[in-house]
Amino acid sequence: MNYDKCPNCGKSLNGFLSADLLLQSKVDFINKHLNENKEAYCTKCSSPLLSKIADTFRKQKSDIESRLQQIIHYIPVMTSPSPTKWDYEVIGMVTAQTTSGTGFATELSRSFNDFFGSGSNATNQKIARATNLCKADLRVQCIRQGGNAIISTDIDFNEIGAGSTNMLMVCMAGTAIRVTDMTNFSIKSRDTIIEIIELTEKLEAIAEIVK
Ligand SMILES: [Zn+2]
């Protein structure tokens, strides 16, 4: 269809300094997310609409991320091979590394001096934090590749650097799988895993739109 004026805002589409109509795909996009049913939008009236949509997505993003952070641990990360009765497809290897803080060696030696003291606690907390970060990383990679569990996970702890600048490195590698029969999971896990997958898909969509 040919227009002289934008059907949405009435801006002239002819002549110098005029606006252009948006491509149909953009029009559909705006209509869908704002629950509108307009025939067309021009470059002028679409810009506040597009930023309104981007804002909604941005707001959802932090909600989705914090929810994901709460429930991501429902994706199992196991050191064992899968339980024998599980039917699954192998997706592939997933790996993660975390390098945590400085002064690891100092804290380690302190923990030997005072075996049950605060030094040992601090070190343990550091290791636990790095380990959890690695696990979360494996889980996100697994989900993004269509998986829902990680088996045969191997974990390595290494010190890198020398003297007081020592850092702790945690490395993890496992095999991402897609368990095809979800009844292998408990009901609560099953629902939560489905929610995790949906939230991850949303985040991926947001990352594509909000740039
Ligand atoms: Zn317009």
C-alpha cells in the first residue's frame, strides 16, 4: 500500500525532511508488544514506541536474572555418570573456570596454623564461592544448548602465581545431557527446570532485541 502520510501519526511521507515508513516486520514487532493493531508506523512516531518496548524488556531482564539465580541450582551437576535408568541424549562437553581472589596461599598457611580458626573458614568460603560460580556457568551453558543435566563432572583446584600473589583456580568439566523422560526428576525439580528453560529463552530473546 502507498501512503502520503503516516497512518499512525499523520506525518507527511513526501518531500525533503519527511519520515519513512517502517518495514512490515518492525510494524508487527511493535503491534505485538504494545498490543496494537496499526497498519504502519513511520520512523518518527515509532522511535518512542520502540524505546518503550526496550524499557519493558530491560525491566524484565533484572527480574528474570534474579529469579534464575535463585533456581538455577535445580539443574543437577553430578560427578557420577547418569543413573542407569535415565534415558538421555548427550549434548556435549561443558567447561568453566573461575579464578578467585589473591592471597590464597597466605590464607592457606594461616589455616594450618590455626586449623579450625577463621583463616580456614575464609579459605573454605573462597573455594565454595568459586565452585558455585563454576557450577552456575556449566548449568547456563547446558541449558542454552538444550540440556537439563550435567553428568560425569570433574573438578580441579589449582593454585596459580607465586608467593603472596597466589590465586585459586577452580576448573570444571562435565557432559551436558538432555534427559528425555522428565519423570526421572521429582515433580518440584521438573517444574523448576521447565521454568529455568523458559527464563533462559526469554533472556536470549531480550539480548537480541535490546541492543
Ligand atoms: Zn508516524
